[in-house]
Amino acid sequence: MLSNRQYQRYSRQIMLPEVGEGGQEKLGRARVMIVGMGGLGSPAALYLAAAGIGELHLVDGDRLEISNLQRQILYKTNHRDKPKAEVAAQQLVAANPEIRVQGHVRMADAAWLRDQVPQMDLVLDCTDNLDSRYAINSACREARRPVVMASARGFSGQLVSFDFATGLSPCYACLFPPGGEREAANCASAGVLGPALGVMGSLQAIEAIKFLLGLPVPSLGRLQLFEAQTLELRSLQLQGNNQCPECFPGQ
């Protein structure tokens, strides 16, 4: 049962018929992991904390650099050289003391993810490198946990979600098979418009909340392509790949 303080804090959200008191209680019981506390993780974490997600696990091994502040809106100049996960946890608890937040100052390697992901209800992939993305994809598929993935480069963004509960979903490796020519495209090497990351991180938070409430998730098995220059959002249906090394190992 929600307290009077919770009713006040989440009143505008509880008014929505898609949420209501029952939905808010669901959010309060949820455990969500956010991997990568940069330009995507910052807005996603802020909105999920504000929405009343009961427990947030923030995973990032990096320390804040001055060049991060152009897009990583969770941090301030005086946070320079401090661990992002630690600072982010402090910021979110200050914003919403009703929730529990744990910062994991470490990189999310495959072994650690396999141990931690089964304890979560949902994972947000807010990383900017392929190795981490494949590891998250694999861990979520193995644990049958849903994952919301996003990326942004320049003025463009991508969003896709997978739900492995039934074992019938395609995965990230179906969409982008590992191996071959891999371009190291991240903010450090390619540049990105800060608000484009804000849009994609906010979309991740929206899809995460809908997952947890049991509402339809339009990005589920669909690649959403956002172009900030034209404000266009296109959607592409994904198909399973019978040569995917993740879905069909040993082939």
C-alpha cells in the first residue's frame, strides 16, 4: 500500500489509468539495472528514479571527465574525477529518497552480468561499445530478462528492446552479428549532439516503465531510428537470424 507521501510524490503519474495505484506499487517493487551512466544513462536514471522505481543498480567503471558534461546531465563540474556510478547514486537518492540506489563502480564484464542480471526485473543497456552490448545481450537472454538498448551518434539515435521470457525473441546479435569489420563508434571518437542522447535515454525510460507495468512496448523486436535534424522516427521490424551465434550456438 502506498503511503500518503508516495501519493503526493507520484500523484500525476497515479492519475493515469494505465498506471493507477496498482501500477505505482509495481514500479516500487521493481529492480532495474542501468549499465553505462553516461549520456544515455543519465536521463534514463533520472526519469526512472523520479517515477519511483524501487531499486536501481547503476553500473559504470569510469570517472567523470570535463568533456562528459556536454551531454551527461546527471553530473556537475565539481564531480570531475569522481566515479560516475557513485556520484549518480548520490544524485538520485537526493532527488528521490523513497527509492534504493546502488552504484557499482566497475565495468560490467560477462561473468559479473551472468551473476547479477537474474536478480533484476529489467536491464537498460546505455553503453557505448559493442563488447559490453553483446555481453549484456547474452546475460539477459540466458536469464530471460527484458533489455532496452539505445545508442546515439551525431544527430542520430537507435532504440530496440528484447524480451527473452519466452525464448522466442530475436536478440541484438541477430540484428548486428559479432565479428567482421567493427567500427569503434562512440562519443569520444565520433561526436554526438547532447539532446539526441537525452531523447534516446528518455525513450529507454518510457519503454522500461511500460515493460514493468505490462503495457505494450512498441520497440519490442523493432528497431526505432531517430533523426534529430528532421525529427523523424522510423520503425523497422526485426527478424530472427538462424545463423545468430547467440540464438543458435555451435552452428
